[in-house]
Amino acid sequence: MVDLRTFNLSGTLSSLSLLFRPSLCIPQAAVRNFNELPLPLSRAFDNDKRFGKVNIRAVVLDKDDCFARPGENEIAPEFKAQFSRLRAAYPSPSMLIVSNTAGTSSMDPDLTSSALLSAATSVPVLAHRTKKPGCGAEIMAYFHSHAELRDLKPEEVAVVGDRLATDVVLANRMGAYAVWVREGVVPKEQKSLFARESNLRKCTQLLLSILQSPILGTYVHELEFSNKNPQGRFYWKKYNRPDEEEVKRVYSATRRAVFCSTEEKRVAEAILDDVEIRRMDRFMGGIIYEEDAEDSPVILKRQALAALFMSVSPNLESLILTPMVFCHLLASLPRSISIQHQYEEHYIRTSDPLVDFLDRVNMSLVKTEALQRVRHLEFVPKDDDVRHLYRLVALLRNLNLLYRLPNLESICLTAMAGLHPEDFGLPNHHCELAAITPCPNTSNIHKIHIENSFLTTRYLERLIGICKRLTEFTYWTEPTLSDRPSETPKTLARSLLSQRHSLEALSLEIHDRIADFDTEEPPLQRQTCQSEQNHDSESDILVENLMGSGGVLMHFTSLTRLNLNLRLFFYFATGVKPMVAGEKDRDERAGQSLQRYNEAAMHGYIQPAQGPKNWENQPLIRSLPPRLVERHPGRETSASLKKTMATTTMTETQLVDDRPQIIVSKDDNNLSSHLPPGFLDKIPKLDQLQAGHLRHFHNLSAQLDGEWRHMGSQEPAQEWLDALRYQLATMTYAAGAAHYHHLPGLRSTFKGLFKRLIKKMLRREVWGYWYLTSQSGKFVDPDITELRKPWADPVKTENIMYSGHLLLMISLFAMLFDDDTFEKEDALVFNWNPIFFGMGPESFVYSRQTLQDAIISEMEKNGWKGVCCEPNCVFVLLAMRYNDSRNSTNIVDEVLPKYKEAWAEGSMLASNGLIVDWYRVNQKNMAQPMSLGFTAWAGAFMNTWNSAEVRSTFHSQALGFLTRGPSGGVTLNPVPIAHTIRRLVAEQGADPDAPETLRKAKEIVASSGPARRPPFAQPALGYVVQWLSELGKEELLSGLLKHADTFLGPSWENGGLYYTRCDQPVDGSGNSTLMDPYTGNAAIGYARLNIEDGQKKMWEKPWTGEFVRRKPFVDTTAFEDEGVDFLRAGWDGELNAFIVTAKTWHGKSSSAELSFGNLPQGEYGIYVDGKFQRRLLIKEESEVVSETIDIGGAERDIVVLKCHT
């Protein structure tokens, strides 16, 4: 039974969000335990280049396992002194405890635990309704309730805690700084799911649950496995084994995980049995004795569980492992390696289940879905003891277990050291044999990051060599652990040259005691590997030739980011050997100092830019990669680089101890404290009216199911032109235009709006009219003598005015968001389930494809002239175009010529120059047009593929209908008056815009008696403003909108702008006041949000899936949840910045979390209202970073500006 008091909905939702935004759980700083917190906390970020000056004014503290044992309210004794120091540094109210077990309404309803904790710590405890990580607003509200912290910003808050998924996510969602306490009060080995006896039982139960419901395994995206041995003796313990069905499932899963025969039983029984641990440390000669899986039931069970978890998690993307093969266990070789050696017999042992499983999957010895989607692999240290910080591992042998996984992109290694033969008293050739794998040029890994580790150049050479195409390589060391130098620059340069055409980023921070620059190890013997790609031996020869040509950097054709130690940079760039500290001169210049030698050498390559000599002609710059200097930096950069290099060679002490480095880029990193005046002046933004229309679309779409406030139409049966379907469709098209043309970066907001509008479109109130309308009638079929038998399916036959709009809505959704939601077979379900009539419930199921096929079938049946009763199918053709773009098909190119040919036989234009109203299928004739409405509606969409005709006929079609007034307003004349004006112009040459012509036309119409009026007014104004917007007729459009704003009742509700329905044609002064819900809710908003040729541009250049996946975006719920209107949101390529402008519609201050993604790699500065806030480093375009901004009634500009470092 689930204890609902402990259920954390906020945490659960946060965990799901991490699947899409994993960067939320990345802390800005980390400490080993609570005692290592620096004071003040701002110091935790001093050495991080990503941040500027950090000023922490307030602290949020987690309780459980941070400074207190879980379930206890007392500070752990070992942390009391540090807690007192922290409390003194941040006195009340600047320090706040926020715990999910104290102060929450579910776990601590009477706040007893909160009171006890506050009394024991003398620190306030937050009483909060929402558990972490969702209580950021409550935290800021507490701080702001105190006068001294009323101006506190989220970036001035530090959140300290031990949980990545709650504490760190909380900080990132708030926009605060996260300080992760890696080791809490409870030792790490007791907390790991795979480490504790009790957790092994939980882990077993979780596995059994996944085996019973395999869909649970699809939610596992990351797995961390620790192979560390608990210290003590282990015994099998009997407990209630799973039932027979569960046992069968475990054995079946073990077989599917490629274990067989005796291995199957060994692994399955290890999972089904239990282990009892007796805490009794065992030492052998002062060294903790490590047991393998054969000796240790805990290790065996742990590895068996890990193997099966990997096998039942098909969507696993990230693996974090401790090394499984160590240098002192050399014979733990995967089955793919065969070594015959005199020492081998001393190391043979039974293979570990996990090693065996990984090896089989990696070598494709069996067919399985396991690990096929793993993209990232990380090896982390096994021991926390500082004595074993740099763990000697058989690194390449561990990598050999995984390096061939098809989607593996990146590997990360932390705090490890490679194998030196002398360390173990083993012959050199044995160590070489132990490292002959993996095979070169066989892995898809293209990013390698090695941090705080010590690997010989041989190791690095082998790592680089296995990659087919390496794009990023990082290797950072700390001060060396021994006097033996390990890095030979020549060997390293040679190995990197093999990736010279693909390497984009290179970062080497190697300790200064590198081997001398003359030493070069011989090239590795290439091994034969059946799966290795054909290797061009000429490439090896070319690399050797390049090595002899001086500097090597110039040969890296794709390199855009470079970070090297100074002397290594100089050597790689020029090929000239720098003098190393301690090296003695052996020539006649014995008296020359090291400083003068290096300065003289550098002076030969960096000269002042004088006269005609420019930056590109500098010898050193000519030796750099071309993409680093493709833009002209100018004279200042030349002088700056020379000054930097000269300064860093002033003393050898500075060079060695401070480890100066030079960072080369296209431009200087010149992030200033303020953006220049007018920085955003040329960037267009939505005005208040446009934002109001978008807000109104949201307000209508967010109504409860069955609620249609402001959308009620004139005709009660949803048959007329202002029906719900037309309003919903036009709002969708308007939102699409706004997203495409104005706010391309506002992804999640528009996607949510689209989903809500489409959901409304699928309601039975919207399409249920068709059951009666399908019977037909005299209006559309004058020759009918008997009504047809009705059908409820709104898609299969005719009814293009619903099915066509629905198709365009979902096709636009798919194009704009690269989303295949509606491609599923049952994506569109129409449930016909009236209560008191009919033969029982019916369901009509379609997908985007079958919906489109049904429409094309109807067009073909009607001779390609269209689908009853709409003759021009323009909006359907747009849908086909968008789908072709995504699916690489040419449907529209097949349909459009047939459509044009069919209409060439009988023009769409009637004798009066207007587009026909509709096509009568049975009579094969057209309904003659009188109103401008249908012409305008068709022209607004037909401009996409028939622009020349639409524009050439505009003036003749608008004649008489649109009259300019003396004050700049424009009037849409009623049909009788419009046709009278047209006749006066044709017969008498009257000026259509002259007041006299309009007065005369009105008199003629009035003298003719009452005009025949249709039963319901056509939403002609809405159609016309859409038409004018698409064609860019700004003067006419502005005039009509001016008339609307003056006489047609503009209204604001909850930040949304709309025009209230009015059925009265004119007011007492004769001004038109007729307003229908289609025009008032949707069409005017469409006209304001669209741009000239807006639909045409989307037709000509629809977004491809690749474009959408790489397009920078900002995701936020502030539009829906906080009332924030966005006026700008998108990436500007000229400014190299992502720009957001926002304000709240209600004028109150709201906290908006903005999550930026797909930003190009590099360093950024975040500016709010032109003021610099902090630095930001984007290492991968897939990285998502969050910023929390307080937004009020005044516009706020948020700029994420890219610089080059």
C-alpha cells in the first residue's frame, strides 16, 4: 500500500521533466560534506569561469542527510560547529530550512516536526504546501516578507542539499545557485540502491515490478551502478521467495539478457535469493581485501540486478559506472579477447555477470534491444578514500565492454590513472597486451572528456584512435602524483592529427612536468579487427608528413574552440620547442635566461601590426586553425595576444604554479556590465493588441469542456459560417503565424495552445452537426427530392469545411513542432454517443494520413474540382504541403496540377470578377457570388500557390466594397451599396472613394425598398481583414481596424482582447456595428498577427524536422500559469543572442522560469533590462538552462548574449 503522506507529486513531476531537461539536476557547486561548505557561500563559485561575481545573500538548507540524520531533528554532532558558523554568516531571516519531512502539509500537518527542528537549530523552517522541488515561489515569498530581503533576487539565493532530483532541481527552477552535498550524514555506500542490503531487496522488488509490467522499463533513462565491495562477511539468508510466476519471469528475463545454461541459473538465483551482511572488516597486510563476484554474494547479486535492469530498460540513454576491471585483475578479460601468455594462468577467475553481459551486447554476439540507445557513458571513482582518489584502472579494457554501442556519443572519465608497468612489477609487453583493445576506428564516440585524471599518452592515443570521428576532446590533470612525466606532446599531436578534419573543440590542461618536447613514442602497431572500417594506410603516412612540417594546429580545419597550456599552445602552433624549467643550455648562449629565450622565440611569431602588415599576416596567427581566425580581429587583438603571452612568461614560478593558459577565439570575450543603448531597437516585438489576441485565444481554449463563453454563434445548429469549427481553426492559424513570424522561440507555449485548440475541435459539439447536415437539402442541392440517410462520421464523405480545417490544424502542428502525435492510427477519435437516440455508441478513428487520404479520395471522385461544397480547397493544399515537407513526399505536386486543370475548364471567377461561393456537385455549377466575403477568404489562402492571380484581381474585386473615409477610416459596405458603387464606377466613371459616390449609392439602395437579407449575416469583415493582412494592404487594413476599434466594441477580459458580438447592423448614426463571434474572437486577431505574404512564406519555406530540432527555444509555463505575455522570443543571428521581452497582463509581479535550449555552444552572458546578471556556459546544443525572472506590468527584456571564448 502506498503511503500518500510520503508521495511527492512535485518530485514525481520533476523527475519526469528531467527526461526532457536533464540539466535541471546539475549543481553549480559541489562539496564532499556539510563541513566543507565555504563561508561565505559565494566562495563556492569563485573559481568557476561560468559565473561572474556571485553574491549570496540568503541560504536554503535541506535537513535530512544534509546536516541531520533522516527522521531526526537534531544537528548531527560532527556538523554542529559548521552549522553555527553558517548561521552566523547568514543570520535570520537570511537562512531558511526547507524539508519535505518537516513543514509540509502532508508529512507535518500540525507543524510539530517543524517546531522541534526550528527550536533545535534556531533557524526558521518553512511551512509549505508544495514539496520540493516545486516550492520555489513559497521560498521567495518568505524572504520577500522581510523588509531587509524585499529586493532579494533568486540569483542571490543558494540552495544547499544532498538530493539532485529535489534540492538541485529546486535551485535551478528558481534561478538560484545549487550547492550539492555529495556525502550526507549517512555514508554513501549505505544509500546507494545497489549498495545496501535493504536496498538490494527494494531493487529486486522494482525489477520484479518491471518484469510484470514491462512498460515501466521504458521510463528508465539513466542507470548508475557502483561495483564497490562492502567490507565484511556475507551469508545467504532465507526469506520469502517470489511466487512461481515471478520466478518464471526472472528466469525468462535472464535468458533474454543473453545468459544461458549454468550462467542463467547462477544469475537468476542470485536475484531471487537474499544476502545477510555481517559488518566485520577484513584486512590483509593493511590492505582491504577485495572479493570478486564468485566470492561475494553481494557483488554477484548487485551485478546480476544491474545486468537485468539494463536488459529491461530499452530507453536507457546514460550509464554511470565504476570500473569493473582493475589493473591487479588482469585476467578478467572479456570473451572477445584471447591472450596466451605465461602469466595468464595466475589470473584466471570466473567472469562477472555484468562484465559478461556488457561484452556480449557490445560485440553484438546476440540480438537484443539492451543498451542500443545509450548515448553517454561515465566512469567514476570507486573509492571515496583520498588515498585511492586516482584509481589505477584497466581503462581501455573497461571501455572495451561498451565502446561499440551503436548510439554511444560521449564518454566521461573522472579521477582515474592509467597503468604503468613498473607499478606492478609486470613486464612491459604484458601491459601492452592488456591494452591492445578496443579496435581502432570502430566506435561512434565523438566526445571524450577526461577530468582530474592521469593517463599516459599511450592511453590517450588509443582512446582517440578508436573513434571514427572525434569532435571534442578534453583532458585535464591536477598536480602530478609522481615524478615520472607521462605526457609526450609529439605523440599526442600525432594522435590528434588523425582527427584533424572533425575535431571542433580541444581543451588540454596538462601539468607542467610533461615529458620533454623531443621525445616521441613509436606509432602503435595497428591490430587487425574484422569489424574495423577499411583503413587507408596513406592517412598514417600523411600524418607523419604533417608532423614534420612544423606546427600542427593549422591542419585542424574544423577547430573552433581551443584551450591549451601556454607552452603546449606555442609548440602545437609553431613546432618550436619551448625551453622547460630546469633544462640547461648546452650552446654558446649559456648565459641566456629561460625568460629571455621564450620571450625571444615568441617575439619572432608575434609582431606589432604596423603599416600594411595586418593581423592575418602574423606568423603565429598564420599557423592557427583557419576557423579560429576566419574573421578579422583587428590590431587590438594582436597587441592583446602578444601582451598576454609576454606577461605569462615573466617568471618560471608563475608559469609552473599558476598554470597560465591562453584561450583562442574569433573575438575577444568582452561581456560588459550593460548592453549598449538601442541594442534591441531594431528587433520587432508584439504590441499590446497583438498580445491581447493571443491571450484571448488562450482564455477560450482553456475553458472547461463544454464551455464556449463568447463563442456562441448566430445559427444554433453549428451550420453557419461563424460556427465553433471556424473560430477554432482560425485561432489556430493565427497562433501558427504568430509562432512562425513573431515568436519562433516560444515553443512550449504555442504547442500547448495548439493542443488545447485541437482538443476543442474534436469535441462533439463542434462536429456533431454533421449528422443532420449530411442529409443535404435544397440550399446546396436544388434538385433533391428526398433527404439522404444521415451519417455521423464527420470525415469520410464531403464535409470539407470540418475535415479540411482539422487536417490543416494538425498538419500545422506537426510542421511547427516536429511532432508525430497525430500520425498514430488512433490519434483522431470521434465518439458518436448521444444518450436518447441512435443505435448505440459509435467511434470513427483516423490518423493524419487517413484523414488526408479521405479528402484526396473525395477530390478525385469530384473530378479534382474540390469537395462538397467548397470549390477552392486552398487550405487543404497548405496541409498537404506541410506534410510533404515533413515526410519527403510530393502529394501536393500531384494534386495541385489536377486541381488547376479541372478549374481551367470553368473559371473560379464569376462574371462580376468575384470568386464563386461554392460548387454544386450534382448540378455541376457554381453558386454566383454577391458578397466579397468568400472571395476574400479564398484569396487569403490562395495567395500561397496562386499569388499572381490573387494580387492581379484584388483591386477589381475590392472595388465598391471598401471605401476610404476622410479621417483615415475604411468602411466595408453592405452588398447592395457595394454593387451600386461598382455600377456607378463602370457606367458613370465615379470615384469609388468619393463621399459623393457613397452618398449617391445609399440613396439609390434606399429608394429600391427593403433589401432581401440572408437569414444570418456572413462574417465578411473577418474574411476581408484576413485577406488584407496576407496581401499587405496596410492602409486598408489599418482603416478597417480603426473602424472596428471605434464602433465594434473592443473588450478586454483577463488580458485578452476580443470584440463583443452585436447583431445590430448599424447604430443611430449609420455606422456599421455588426460583429459576429468568428470575426470578434479569431479573424481580427489573425489579421493583426499575420504579416504580408505570411501564409505564402510558410508555404514556400515550411519548417523541417531538422530545423525544429535545432532551433533555439525557450520553454515556460509562465504564459498559462503566471499571466505573462511574451512580446519577443527568439534567436537573433546578427546579434548572436536569444531575446525575450515579457510583461504580465494583470500588472502584478510574477516569477517566470525560462528554460533555454538548443543554444549554440559557447559562453553567454545573461542580461535583464540591459544589466549583466551572470555568465553561462553551454557545452552541448542539447543542454537546457533555466533562469527565473520576476516579471511585472512593465516590459522586461531578457537577453542571453553569446560571446566567443
